[in-house]
Amino acid sequence: CALPISASKIDKKAIELVPNASFDQILQGRAPGLRVSAGSGQPGASANVQIRGPKSIAGGSTPLYVVDGVPVEASVFQGLNPNDFESVDILKDASSAALYGSRGASGVIVITTKRGQKGTTRLSYRPQYGITEAGTQKFNMMNSSELLSFQEKLGGLVNDINLPGWILSRKNPANAGESEDVLAQYDKILDSLRGINTNWADVFQRRGSFQSHDLSISGGTDRTRFFISGSYYKEQGIGLRSDITRYTLRSNIDHSTDKLTIQFNNTIGYSKRNFIESENGVALANPFAAAYLALPYHTLYLPDGSINNGRDPIFGPKTGGNAFQRIQDIMRYNNQIKLTTSLSLNYDITDNFFAGGNAGFDFRETQNTVFLKPGSFTAIGGNGQSGQAFPGNTGSYTDGLTRYFQASMRAYVGYKAALDKKKLHNISVTANIENIFRKNKALSFTGFGLNDKLPNTPAAITQGDRKSTRLNSSHSSVSRMPSSA
């Protein structure tokens, strides 16, 4: 049927040309009024999607996602293969509200997957390989000489500047009483700093790579058609220790008679991701931020080969070394299984009246794991703050499981008719009733006192008690949305 007014369509060619682990990032720049912003370099991370801007001050502005007629969870697409999509329709304003009610107030993104066609069975294989690089920045970072000179000028304007370019400067009034030997030593230190010039962007960023392999078979007869596909996707991100590996399997089956049409759709995906420390925001744990917050006159390694971390009494915290050390000390990853299944029927009662319905569910289970190496710099809080593991430097292991389930059922009856003999003008009226049930469950635990001979496993946790202060912790939550029509 024709798309309603205030709608845009993105076909499979535009989707297939942009390999990406999360399909919502592929939508960027593909439709007018669609705002897609990705604030993370993590492979598989979802984007922030808005259709014609935010719709509410207090409420959400995330659009409703519908795959083959079944609503699915927003912002979780790492387990879906975009190359299985035939088209994506962007519904806006009244068009989305008319079809989906209040749930479509922020717009609707309707995804239609590929289907088999009658005729000879077709086998298709599509490989893709490529590289990814950080975008070109619109500014130039100061080198060590420029930064030290700036610090000296800043110290002449503002009191109590604790920066080496000012502390060691001959222009600093505090150094007026120092001997020439001391001042010469300061000059020597500054000259040494000017010669370092560490490019922290090269330390924390790399050239990423990706590969994908899609194998599909499709065909059928006038009555029954099928489309079956399997895919493998692997991407190494531009941030150290960021990657994703995904396996997906899809099967779509269509059967039709003179009056009855049946469609069955099923997809299952498994993905594993390794994470950088912090995906978003200007935080020292975020290596993308640390690449620009770290000082160029700090080195990454000390002469003995160890990482130059901690805090210098004159030069301040060693931001670059501290952030790089966290990458060595902490492992953060998750495993996810996602299953989406739907069944739809349509029956033509007469030439004008029809009825049908669909039922489907969206299921996701994600295991999140964080391992902090015992005795590490990060565990003992080597930057002058308390460590992330209690007590002291014993390390920690955190394991969490989240489970999402949503089931939906919809039934409808309708009337359609042509208003003229040439069928140039048509009318269609449909009455729908829908029932949705949703449930979320989360469990997590954190244990301390790890045995360094059993790395990255819960078996390393020491049983806690109040006397030893090694008190392990656990958390759980359950929420559900009752059935609603």
C-alpha cells in the first residue's frame, strides 16, 4: 500500500552500502526530519534517534520500532543484521499517530525484512571488508612548547597557577630569589619537557577494521515462498579494547491461498562485545576524552618500561598514563542473545471485507561482566583516590544478567472498496485491537578478594564476612507492564 503523508522510505540499497553493527546509525542523513547522533565509538552502540526533534520536556522522544508488524525494544540492535532488511519506513506526525496511537507520538520506524520470491531457488553470498578511522578533527592541539608558553602567560595573569610552565618560569615572582644554579636547573627541566610531545590520540586510537559475510537462500512457488539467511559480522573499533562479534540466523516463510495469507518471521542473534572504559562524556576513564585531556609533555612509559601513571607533585595527575593503565587493569564485556518472532494472518472474507491479526515476541538476554585485576594500579587507587575494589587492592568481579521480554497480539477487521471503475480512487477502513505484555528482570553481584590464579571468573571470589570486611554484594530488580489493550 502507499505510504501515508509525512513518511519517508529507505530501501535496502542504502542500508547494504553502510556496514554497521547497529542499524540505527545507518539511518543518519537518510531521511528529512530524522536526527541521528552517535556519541560513542563503541562498535554496536546505539544512536540517539529523534524524528523532527524532541516531543516532550519530561517524556521520552525515542520513536517506536516495528519489525515485520511486531513492536521491538528501542536502542538494542546489536543482535540484528541490517542486511536482512528490505526497507525502512519513517512515519511522522499524524501518519504515525493514526496507525499506532499514543505510542507513535514520537514517530515510528517500520522495518520490513527480505522475503522469498517465486521461481528458481537463489543462493547469494555477500562479503564485505573495510577499515575504520577516527574523523578529522577541526582543531590542532598544542605541542609541549606551545602549552608551556601558554601556561607561563596564564600564570602572569592569574594567581596561584600550579602549572610547570609558570612554576619553573624565570618570570614567576616566586623564583626571583632563587640562585642562578636553581634557575638553570628549571630551564633544563623545561627544555626536557619541550622535547617530549606525546601524541595521545595515537596512543588511545587505532585504525579499526570490519568484515561481514552474508549467506542467503530464497525461492518458492506460487503458494509458498521462503527466505533463509545467516551472517557473521566482526568489527574492531578505533578505541583500544573495543570490538563486536555477531552471528545471526533469519528465516521468513510466506504461504498464500486465494483468500488466506500467512507470514512467519524469525530471527536469532548472538553477539559479544568488549568495551572501552567509558563510552560517552568528558571523563578521564573515556580514552577518547583522555586523548585530548592528557598533557603532551607526559610520557606513556617510564625508562624501566612501566606505565607512567599516578600523580606528579609539580606536573599534576598523569591523565594519559592513568587512563591507559585502566585499559590494562579492567576487562569489560557482554554477551547477548536476541530473538524476535512473529506470525501474521490475513483472510479476505469477501471482495470488500477482510480480517486478520498478528502475534509476536521480542526477547533479549544480556550478560555484563567487569573484572578488575587484583593488586593493580586501578584497584588500589594509584591516582590518589580510593580504589575501585574494597578492601584495598584485592580486585573485584561483577557479573550481571538482564532479561527483557515483550509479547504483543493484534487483531483487525477492515473494509476496502474502489470508488471508481478504474480503481484510481480507493477507500480503506480498519478497526484494530492490540494487547501488549512486557517484563524486565535484572540480577547482578560483585565479589572481592580475587585469587589471581583464577582470573576473570567468579570462582576467584573469596567468601565474605563482616570480620574480614570482604562483604560481597548483590542486586536484583523486576518490572513488568501488565497486559494492555
